[in-house]
Amino acid sequence: MRRKQIYIAEREELIINGLTVLFQVLPEPVSIFGHGRSAEEVLQDFSVHCPDVLFIDEKIMFHQALPLYPVISDRYPQTLMILMSSGTPIPENQRRCADYCISKTILDEAHIVKLWSDLSVQSRKHGSSSEAFDIRKIEEYIFEHLKEDLTLESIAKEFGYNYTYLSTCFSRCMKKGVNQYINELKIRRACQLLLSKERITISEAGSEAGYSSQSYFTQVFKKYTGCTPRAYQLNRSRYGQAVKSFSPSDASCIPPVESSHICGKCG
């Protein structure tokens, strides 16, 4: 069985040595791939090899001149990130950037074993690579909760993923971002409603498709179809018969606009 490889991004020698000792009490043998005391060192080492787990000091992670988080999360989503603070509370927006947060002031055997147990669960959710990412479950979840206020963060939380990992893997599988996919699916749903229900109002179609704001629904609808919902509805005969089925795969099948009838009166 391959040992998990750990990388420590930390400036203080005392913390590096302390972690090295603590790793010896873990329930499984691990190996330390390397140490980095600056953002530049970390990026250089990661370009050679990508470890399984990264223990990183918060000041290195969010260094003003060279913030590591966007680079690591985008290029190496399979690496679990442990954000280490010096004792002061880590802001919530920064906590969401890591898979786990821990304070250096409470590093001991009990905490490191508990951390490793939590990481084992998180690691299984991550999968060893984006190839283990089950895109079908994500598609089905979005489809079933389309009327809700879906966000990248809420979907990631539902499946136990780091939201950046979810974004990266979803884009690789679908060739489009999560938000684009959601909007395309919602507009497809709205098109279906506008084609199949003669008396449905624009507000009702938008609400059924998952938009709480009619003005925003109209804005997004026009972006994807080229006309407003009202103009689309008025020219429904040009777009064929009502759509009989609707599934997650319909996101890329938005009925095209063929009519040039878009005037100020109709929208």
C-alpha cells in the first residue's frame, strides 16, 4: 500500500519538527515529501510532484504578493489542504479555502490523530483524482433541486467536496462551469414551460425554472436565447411543439431563436 505523502509549508523550524514527530503516531505510515518556507518554494516543489496532503501556514497560504490558494486549488485539486493558524481565529472566507483548519497552539497527539481520521473521510469523498468524480450524481442533484437557490458552495457542502475541487472537476467533465450549467438547465426548463403552457405568465415561468427575480430571469433568458421570455412566448409556434421530456442532459439543448420579432412593445 502506497504511503500518503505530506508536504509542510511552514516558516518556523519548531513547528516543522513538531509535526514530523507527531506524524509518527498516525495509524498509518506516511512520508514527508518536503518542506517549503515561502510561497515560491512551495510552487517550485509542487511543479515537480503533487503530495496527498498539504499542511500550510496561513500567512504562506494567503501571502499578499503571491497567494497560493488559487494556484494550488486550481492545479492540484486532489491535494487535501490543512490550514494552520497561529492561534487567532481564521476568517470564514479563508476557512472555506481549506479542507481542514487547525491551530498550531493545540497540536498534540490526540488532535493529530483526530485530524487524520477526518482527513481519511474527506479523502474518500475527494477521490484519488477527477476520474473518480461522479458527475452524474451532481447532475441529478442539480436537476432535482433546480428550483432552489443552488450555489457552488451549497452543492460542494452537500457532497462533502472542497468547493474549488468541485468547480475544477465539474468544468473538466462538462466543459463548462457549474453556474453556467445551472442557468442553461433553468432556461431550458423555462423554454419548456413557455412552449407547453399557453396561459403561463413570465413570472410563473421564471419561478418554476428557479428564478426568484423576474427581472433577473428575463436578463438571463435573453442572454441564452437572444430574446426576452415574452417575445419567445409570443412566437412559440415558430419553435415547434412543446417539449415532452426534461432531463439533466437538456442543459445544452436550449431551443434556438429563429424569429426576428423582438420589438419594444413585446420586449
